[in-house]
Amino acid sequence: MSVEANAGNMSAMKNISRKRNKKRYMASQSKKRYKRSRDLEVGMQGVLITCGNNNMRPCTAEALDLLNEYADKLYGPEFPDHFGHSEQCESEEEDVDVALKNEVAQLKAHKTDQERRFQVIESGAYNVIFIRTRNIEPDRLIHYIMSDLHTTKQKKSRLILRMLPVMGTCRPYEEDILKFMTTFLEPWFKAPNCATFKVAYKARNNNQHKREEIIKNIAGVLGKLNYQNRANLVDPEFVVVVEIIKNVCCIGVVKDYKLFRKYNVFEIVKDGPDTDGTTTKTDGSVAESKEKQGEGGVERGKTEENEGKAESQDNEEGKVEAQSEEVNKREDEDDDVRREGEDDDVRREGEDDVKGEGEDDDVRREGEDDVKGEGEDEDVNKSECEANMGENEDEEVEKDEGDGE
């Protein structure tokens, strides 16, 4: 009996361990599905945001605040106010516990990601944030934000660099991109619509394509939609944004690309005043302060301004004179250098002439030596001829003597 009881206990323990392992396996699978649902996929729309190094979390918070602020202005608040309903319930003498439960249930329902207007998605690239939008036109919202920042010049973010609308996504293959572009670009570039364009291409964590080939193929698609579409790299009417991140190609069409500094939130407000809570004097306040001052103060200010102008003019004249003196010195130095060069040339020509005369003297001497040598040869020949003639005379004398004997 004891053996059977032990066997039963062992089998029960094995079943319990199997159940535990199965639960753990299912839990891990559910977590994996949850993570994959937060990744960037084909068919999503949203906003692509870039930030600096090691600032993704605070940049995400800033981006959500900025998007919600302008979305409330453009589309209205995300959650309607239910406090009126609760007041009616209180007036009808409803139990307080029931009212609290209803409010908690409504807040939990609003916190679900399926009903939220903006949802943070894992982009798959470092320092790149993708915020998915629901029931919102991302190009309209981003253009509204950029136009307001451009007019007001108010700095509303410290970490966001660029905000680009993503109006469609597809697979990052050449055939899929061209097929998607053919239908996606029709509202802007298909006849009778025509415009100037530019293609802004960027690839992250993907090296399957060459930049020149993608731009050339997209330009060919635009030419097929309407032959009057022309490329303009300086100030185009529309810019086709192509952002490839790992295995997803994000596409959008934006306007006023040059005016909004390539949709750079930092650059678009760079020339404007800071909005960190410090107030600066406006033209009206300066005018009021001037009016409060007496006439004597105004006259003193004018005299000080005139003195300052005179000093500035004197300084400018001194600078001009110093510059003119430096220019004259440089010209004098250049003239001296030129004169030295001309003197060197003259000296070289004189030396060459002297060398030529010496060579001519040598040639003349050689000619005279040759003439002298020829004269000496002639004298030798004459002396030889005279010697021969003397020998002939001696022979004739000898012959005459022989005949006389």
C-alpha cells in the first residue's frame, strides 16, 4: 500500500509541474505578443520624431504633450467632460459609491491604447520615435504645428529635432515601394494636378537599396502620373519623404519644406525670443519709459547718441586709413619685388651677352689659327717644290757633264 501511495504522489507531482510549465510558457507567449503589437508595422500612420543622444524618454513625453496641445486646438479635446453627468446623478440622489464606480470605469476605458489618440510605437532605430495616430491626419496636424511655431517663434521643446508626418507605410522592397507610390501620390501629382517636387530619402538599419536608385525610380513614377511634374531641389512645392527603418518604409508628402527648415522644431524658432519665463521689454514699454523721462533726459540721450555716432565714425575713418596704409605698404613691397626681379633679368641678359661675345672671340681665334695653319702648309709646300726643282737641276747638270765626257 505504501508503494502504491508513493507512486500516486509522484504522478500527482508530475502533473502539477507540467501545469506550471504550461502556464509559464503561455505567459511568456502573451508577453511576446504584447511587445510585437508595439512595433512599427505596415499599414500604420503617425509622426516620425528624431531626438538627440540618450534623450528618447523625455523627448517622447515632450512630443506627446506638444501633439496633444495642438490636437485639442485643431480637433477638440480627446476626452469629453463627464462631470455634468455625475452632477445630474447626484441631483437624482444616486448613491455616491455607484457614481465613483462609474467614474473609475470611464477613466479605465479612456486609458486603453485602442481608444487613445496617440500611441508610442517602437521604431526599431536609435534616437527615432514613432507615435501612431488614430482618426487624425498627421500631415495636417504637423503643418499646423510648424506654421504656429514659425509665426509665434515660441520655443516649446528642448529635445525634439524633427517632426515628419508618416501618411503610409509599406515593405522596403523596390517593387512594393513603386507599387505603393503609384496610388499614394495621385492626390498631389496626377493630372490635372502638377507641381514641383523633391525626394528626401533616408535609410536606417537597412542597406538593401541605393539612394540614387530609389530617387530615380520615384521621379519616374511622378513623371508617369503627369509629365508636367518637375524636380526642384531648391524650393519645391511638395517634398516626398521616404524613411526606411529596418523592414518598414515610411512615406509622407509635406509642403513648405524650406520655409519650415526641413520641419526642424529647433531651427524654426532659433531666431525667435526665448520662452523660459523671462520677459523682455517690448517696443511699447520702451516708448512708455521714454515718455516718463524728462526732456532733459531725452536731450542727453540724443547728445550721447551723437557722440557715440561721432566716435564710431572716427573709429571707422581710422580703420579705413589703417587699411589704406596697409594696402600702400603692400603695393610698395610688390613694386620693390618687381624692380628687383627686373634688375635680375637685366643682369642675366648682360651676363648672357658677355658670354656670347667671349664665344665669338673664341671662334675668331680658331679661324685665325686655321688661316695661319694653312699659310704654314703653303710655305712647306713651296719649300718642297723648290727642293724638288733643285734636285732636278742637279740631275740635269750631271747628265750634261756625262755627255761632255
